[in-house]
Amino acid sequence: DAGVIQSPRHEVTEMGQEVTLRCKPISGHNSLFWYRQTMMRGLELLIYFNNNVPIDDSGMPEDRFSAKMPNASFSTLKIQPSEPRDSAVYFCASRPGPQNEKLFFGSGTQLSVL
Amino acid sequence: AQSVTQLGSHVSVSEGALVLLRCNYSSSVPPYLFWYVQYPNQGLQLLLKYTSAATLVKGINGFEAEFKKSETSFHLTKPSAHMSDAAEYFCAVSGEAGTALIFGKGTTLSVSS
């Protein structure tokens, strides 16, 4: 099992550019989560999906952020336009089902917006 | 709604000393509670979870946590710290099935020789 796969591992971009983060959950997992980690705010839930359907996106900071899950094996988090305050580590996690089982985390994408 | 407060953003102990990391939760329904550990440049890994089966939960690497409903606490302990325990530790809570985990801000554990 390859685990949750995130790409890229590191992203450096300039303010105003579009950024797309990618996530491949563990095969067979029905729930997918996007979290953002910063020193100031800790680990914040941005959005999560059950069976490819967005359930709660109240954590998405602004309209500049959008997330999609077109199928069970792929999700994207897009920031357009990016700003320096978006610099953070973005984690994707997946879970086998809706029960409160453990989350499996990817290694994260370190985003730096200059 | 659920929330978690971790008391102390940084805890320092000596090797062999007791580790105590504090977590208090707020939940409108019976909670599911978790402790995760994050090593540098890695994602989070599950240490242990409480799902109402037993109030004292044993996890990996010698860690355990006790659920105390009267105190709304779920503190993490380990009798004897190892250097390899140095990491960031997160407490998390969720409510109804199908909902997301809400994490605390984390506690960085330092272990000195």
C-alpha cells in the first residue's frame, strides 16, 4: 500500500500565481480531507469529502481557494490568485469510511508564496 | 460543535522522565478522541484513539491516555521518555460518524539527555 500521495512535495511561487496541489488517497478509502498547518494557527481543516461529495467547506479561507474530487482516486486544492499569507504546509488525509476511524496522512506540500 | 485545547505549546523533559501532554475537549455529543504524532517533515501518525470502549487507552510506543468525562480531558502520558519521542503531538476530536477530525494546535515535546 503506497499510502496517501501528495504532489508536489514543495512549491515555491510568486504572489498572484495559480497553485494546484494534488492528492491521491489510499485505494478504497471513501473520505478525503484537506488540512493546512501553520505555526500560528496549527492544523486547520479546510474541506472534506465523503464519497467524492464535499461535506463541509466552511474552513476554506476565501473564494480564492477551491477543491475538487472528480473521482475516488484524485483530489485537487487550488489557490487562485495566491498570496504570501497562504504559505503553509497543506496535508491531505484519507479514511476508510464514515465511521470515526483513524486518518491516514500524506507527507504534505510545503507551499511558499513570495 | 467540537473543539480541542492543548495546554502548553512546548514541553521539555529529561530522558527517562514522565511525559504528560494535556488535552481538554469540548463536544456536544459523545466524542471520539485521538492523539497523533508528527515527526519533522512528515505527516501525522495515529498514536491512539478513544471510542468509548475503555477509558484508559493504550497506544503505540508506550503511550497511553485516559478519558475523563468529568474533567473533559484526554491527557497523554508515557512513564519514561526516550530521545526518539521528541516530536509534535496533536490531540483531536470528532463527533458524529462521518464528520471530520478537529485538531488542537499541537504540543512540541523536547527530550534532553
